[in-house]
Amino acid sequence: MFERTVKDQRNQRTERLFRILFLLMSGVLIVPVFAVLGFLFYKGAPALSWAFLTTWPEDGMTAGGILPALFGTLWLVGVALLVSVPIGVAAAIYLSEYAKDNWMTRVINLAIINLAGVPSIVHALFGVGAFVLFFEFGTSILAASLTLAVMTLPVVIVSTREALQAVPQAFREASWSLGNTRWQTIRHVVLPNSGSGILTGIILEVSRTVGETVPVMFTGAAFFLPYLPTSVFDQTMAMSLHLFVVTTQVPGVPEQLPFGVALVLILMVLVLNSASILFRSRLRRRKKW
Amino acid sequence: MVALPANKLEIRGLDVSYGQKRVLRDVDLDVPANQIFGIIGPANSGKTSFLRALNRMDEMTSGMQVSGQVLLDGADVRSWRNVYALRARIGVVFPLPVGLPMTIRQNVTFAPRMRGQKNKARLDELVERCLRRAALWEEVKDRLDSLGSMLSGGQQQRLTIARALSQEPDILLLDEFSIAVDPVTTMRIEDVLKELKQEMTIVLVTNLVQQARRLADRTAFFLNGECVEVGKTESLFHGDHRDPRTVDYVEGRFG
């Protein structure tokens, strides 16, 4: 009564087939990752040096380093974070810990989803209209960073909310039943157990922001500037725009230069992503429930 | 001279519903002070919802509505302006042990610290007193600063009890505390409860009929959101005028 029937054999064949199919598909996924990285390293590594990171572009940007672009990107991302993190985290705490399921919450959630779906070029135009012109910040770090902040806000909110929701409801109820307020519960029970998750989301958001080109190009990043920005009302150069410029806008650039810029850009992202993975694994180790 | 009411809790016409779904209907019962009051009944009979109504947890639960009266020492719990002070007087122990992911010491001192107690000596003394009363002190006294969530299930459940005792509550609510606890620990906790009832009133929801029989002075039988019968525990098990559903349940014919 335990012989393999025809149907058993067919099931096993199908099982094998799907296994191989899925394996192939996940294999396909890693090919472009390694191809892109490998190609960039191969082409861009010769350009990399300490001087490349710390000197100015020369000869109409056909030689020299990327100091102002690197510095400018740090400015842009830094200011964007200063705006988007407090707003995003606070909004996520409200939505996760306080909001009741009513029409207003649903409208907010809908707004977040839609904001996340707006193309970056539309954000760029919004940034020009709102920050550059209406608030009269001009094309400046402030305008560009605010545009980036608006763009990344939904990501911060969603990732923070997920980190908060990962804390078991039983912990909250245990704290409430002791007579603690919602805020005491958030402060002493929810946040300590979701901090790494929130941080992970923020870092991933940074790594996305670093590469954004169009929004900063419209609102605050310059083709070339002979000085470093000293305040948020200055314009600045940026890595992403610089890559675009040396690739397409300047004649006579040696091949390795744009690849060098691209490599630095992707290394920044990789470092940030590894940091977030590190945080996540630390979180997992601490999580003992 | 006005005599203190002998009933710690008086429940009058309590209704609980979640949205359209009614889970408790018109419950009337009295819980005498310094007794263990058992509540038995099969799953989904409204026992947990009953406990949640007592410390106004419905206000933290979206969709849960409570009507009727819960009188604590003769005053409606809804009339308490400070719900947090009310909850501090009512300790709660949950079905699954909830050792908060902080140290054992921090678990016990959590509520007092939130009330502003900073005196280290007094907190230390409190930790020892509460853990002793919860029969956990001997097992953890050398590792008070290790994570409470790393303890075994039975230890965590006693930690939960110690935490619930940290504010000297007058009422202790236990919701099926033995569900994730081994039999030996269950017996130890039952002994703890017998001690504690001299100082406080205990409401014990249990899915183990025999546990109510061992511990409870009075017992209520809930079924499908209705309080079918309430009375002295012995009369629920042996009385002559019992509801046939009670007889069936306590004799194990369903549930």
C-alpha cells in the first residue's frame, strides 16, 4: 500500500521542476549585482586614491578629484535627514501607537502611499515651486534638502512604523496594566525594542537619498562651483549630479574618471547598507522573545 | 460610622462588545474582599473581556465598548479621573508570561520608577519583597541584572506576579496564568495566591475547573458571554439547584 503511484511520481517531478525554476530565478537576481559592481571596480578602481576624494576638479572637470561633490552630498543628505527623521519618526509613532482606525488615519495612510509613488521628477518640480520660489530659499542646499526630505518621508514613516509594530502588543498591555501612560510605554518599552529597526530604516533611506539626481539638480545642486558651501543657503555640488555632468556634459573626460565617481557613490551606498545589516543582526541577537 | 462595603467589586449590568459583536451580556456579580474569586468557562465565553473591563483596558483597545457599572469600593471605576492611578491599584497577570525585555530588577521596579520613585535602597528592598512574595527570589537573587525575558516560562510568570505586586495593588487579576507554566510552578503560584488573598482581592480566570475548585472561595461560570451561575465554589460543584449547563461543564461533559 505504500508503492509510489503515478500521481506521486508526477508530484515529485513537479516538485523538482519548481525547485530548479526558483533557484534559477534567484540566480538571475545576483548576476546584475555582481556584474555592475565588478564592472565598476574594474573600470573605476584606477581612478581611486586619497587625492581623488580630497582635491578639486581641474582642467574643466576632466581631471582632479571630487571633493566639492562629496562634501556637497554629505551636506544635502545631512540636512535632509535633520528634517525627515524627526517628522517621519514622530508621524510613525502617532500612526502606530496613538491613531485609532478612523477616516483621518485612513486618509493619512493613503497620503503616505501616494507620496511614496510620486516620481522624483515631480518631487523636483514641487521643490522648485515650493521651496525655491514660494519660500524664496532660492536654489540652495536648504531647498534641495527639503525636497529630498519630502521625497523620503514616506520611506521613513513606513519603515519606522514596521519597526514599532514588530514589538509585541503584549509588552504594551503589560506596561499599560501597570498604570503607565502611552508615552511612558513608548519611551521605556516600545522604543528601546525597536530602535535598531528604526535606525536600519533610516540608513536604508539615506542610501537611497545619496543617489537622487533630478530633485537636487532642479533645486540646489550646481554644475561646478569654485567654493565649498558655508551655509544651507548656498548652492553646492553633488555626487549624483557630478556623475551625470562628467559622463554626458563635459567633452574630453578620461574614461576612468566617471567610473571613479560612480564607484565612490556606490561604495557610499554599500557602506551604509552594510551598517544597516550590522544593526539588524545586533537587533536580532538582542531580541529574546 | 459607615461600614466599609464587604464587596471589593460590584459588577452591575456589564455589557462588552467589539464593534457589532457582543461578548458579554448583562453580567451582575459581587466579588467579596480578601477572597479568591474564580471565573470558569470555555474559550470565547467572555472571561478575558470581563477582566479588561475591570481596569478600563477597553480605552486602550480599538473597537471595544463597555457599558454598565464596575464599582470598586462602591465607586464606579469610570468616575476615576486618573485611570493610571486606577490601574496601579489593579495588578494583572496575563495568560502568556510577559517578561519585559529589561532586567529582572527593572521589570519589578518599572511601575514604581514611572511613578517617580528614585531611592535605590527602597527600590532594592521592593525588588526583594515582591520577588519573595512571588516565590521567585531564591532562584534569581544572584542574577537580578540579567534579562527578565530570558527566564523560563514559569519563572517569567512569577516575575509577572512580582511586577504586578510592585505597587501594592488591592486587586490582582489573573488570566489563565497556568497556560504556559509547568505543573510544579502552577502549584507554587497557587500557594502564593492563597497567601496573597489575606492582603488583596484576587480574580482568577481559569480554564482548569479543578484549579477554581482548589483555590476559589466563590466562582462564576461564564458561557457564551453570559454569567450562567455565580456562588460559593462548593455549591457550584455540588449544589442541588444548579443550572444544567453548569453541571455539564464542571463535570467535563463539554468545554
